[in-house]
Amino acid sequence: MCPAGGCQEAIFLARDRKVKRGDCIKWIIWVPWISAIVVLAVKGGGYKKIDFLYQTTYGFSIGNVNALVIYLFVLLLIAVPALVVGKRSFCHHLCWMAPFMILGRKLANVFKVPSLRLAPKPEVCIHCRKCTENCPMSLPVESMVEAKQMENAECILCGTCVDGCNRGAITYVFGSKL
């Protein structure tokens, strides 16, 4: 669903290299960003209204040259790390939405909120490593199956591991974390 993820998936054809580390960078960006928004909102007296179509022309945000330049800059911000560093580098290092999703998942686990999850069946795994090789987030999926621990903050539940496993060692389930 994420356009940045889709852009990076297209880049896999040119650069299919796994990302090794650096997941903490997004937090270094996110904490000051959210803090600034909260401080400015409080100093400004809070929000009086929210305009979801702010600066859009007929619902389209690229209505002038300035908006196009900003759009192309953001596209470069997404594409260049994926080309230089590897698979979904933007998601790992720069995404401003990832911390929201990670925190949301952690809260759901704490409060045992039923949600979509991956379930391992290590007894049927033949250690072909297809799940690990195909994971767009460069996660050690085979090790996660063997450890019976599929919960990973960086997992985007894309299902590539589920689809790539011919033995059914990974499946989707809906429920709360045990």
C-alpha cells in the first residue's frame, strides 16, 4: 500500500542487495520531528481544524512547478538510498511512518489486540532459505521460523515469505500474540 515501498520494489530489478544494519537512524529522525510537531501545536494553541486537501488542486497535490520539484525531491530521497544501500533502505533508515507502525504493533502486542500475524511451522521447514532470500526487508526469516518467533519490528507482513515457501512453513493467522 505504501508508494515509497512500491518505488523501492521496482528498484529491486536494478539493485537487489540486502540491508545489513542502521534501523535506528529513523528514530533519530522521528523523535525530533514528532517533538517539534507537538511543541509547535501546543505553543500555537492546538489544532482548530484539519484540512486533508490542504494545498491540493482538485485533490491532486502536484498542481504547480514548486509542488513537482518537491515531489521529485521526495522520489529521489526514496530511490537513491535503495540504489546505493540496498533493499528497502528508505524503510529501514529514513521512513517517518515506520516508527508509528512499530509502536502500534508493540502496543497491540502489550494489550493482546488481535491482528494479522505470521505463524511458523518449523517441523516442515527444509531450510531452503527462499524465505530469507526473498524478504524485501532483509530479515532472517529462516532463523525466525526455526526459533518459532516471527514477530519482528521491521516485518511489514508483505507475505513474500508465505508465498515463497513451498512447504507451508510460514502461514498467516489472525489473533493476539501469545
